[in-house]
Amino acid sequence: MTDTGRETGGLMILVAGPYRSGTGDDPEKLAANVRAMEAYALPLFRAGHVPIVGEWLALPLVALAGSRRVGDEGFTEVFHPIAERLLARCDGVLRVGGASAGADQMVEVARKNGLRVFQALREVPGCESAEEPGS
């Protein structure tokens, strides 16, 4: 395990990437975007970190908030706010994938709060020789 400066031996890293971008809110494309972010979780875990994909927390809460479709009131109430609250407890963000206003917002919040921002998996301590998922 890599020395990352935390007593636990690892960083809590939010994986931020596109969710809605380029999907037209098609459920299959949304799910594919989540899987693309999830692909980073195992390499991070194996390097001794705690990976977090915001959708793991957001999507169940969105459903509990009564959301019937992406972008409705229940979705908007929960989706980005839970990610920002989660980010307050993270040590950094790994920005993955293509264009995404939401993921870029998470990076901006992370930088504002002095958190580490990684633009590639190999930038994360312990992942220097890891291949980017999907490459």
C-alpha cells in the first residue's frame, strides 16, 4: 500500500465523470456512464484508497425523493447536492471521461476546498503504473 498521508493508509477519492452528458437521458446510456466511472473503483481500491462514485449514493436518494425522470424536482433536489456534501468528506477527486458540467463543478469545488484533483488514474498515489479503464 502507498503512503498517502492519511492514518488509514489511503485517500477517499470521488470519481467524477459524465452522467447525463451526451445521453439524451437515455437510461442505457446513463447506466453506461455510471459503469465507466465504476471501472476506476477497483484500481483505486487495490492501491489502498476508498473510491466513491457519487451516483452510488445519489441515485437511491433521488428515487426516495420521488423522482420520476432525470432532471425533475426530486432529481435536482438531491443529485448534485449529495455529491457536494460527499466531496466535503473526500480527500480528492479523480476527473474521468468526457465533457460534463457536473463533473467539472465537482473539480471546481474540490480545488476551492484545497482537495487534490487527479486528471488521470496514474496521477493517484499507488496507481502510477495502472492503465486507464477502457484503454
